[in-house]
Amino acid sequence: EKESEIKREISEYKDRLLQAEKEHQDALTEANRKNEVEIEACHEKISSLEHFISSQKLEIEHLKSNKEQLNNSLKEANQSLGELLKTKVR
């Protein structure tokens, strides 16, 4: 009788252990799934930010080019103005 009780207890402990292992594995699986979702969201955000940075760099280059053109036009206008003032003074 004692032996059968011990066997029954061992069986119960084994069942509990298996249940605990299953719960642990389920928790790990769920944590991994959540992490994968989070990682994917981060990748998408990084990609979006890289695209934004790229477009901002293009915009900066465009603005630099416009500034250069405006500076050249301003120099030409100032030269023309200087020449007109010289001819007016004469």
C-alpha cells in the first residue's frame, strides 16, 4: 500500500512537472511571438525613418542648389546695378 501511494505521488509530481513545462513553453512561445511583432514594427519604423532622412537629404540638396542660383542672380543684379549707377554718375 505504501509503495502504491509513493507511485501515485510520483505520478502526480510527473504530471505537475509536465504541466509546468507545458505552461513554461507556452509562455516562451507567446513571448517570442510578441517579440517578433515588436521587432517587425521596429524594422518598419527604421525603414520609414530612413526613407524620411533620404527625402530630407534630397530636399537639402535642392535648397542648396536654389541658394547657389539665387546668390549668382544676386551677384549679377548687383553688378548690373553698379554699372547702371556708374553710367548715371557720368
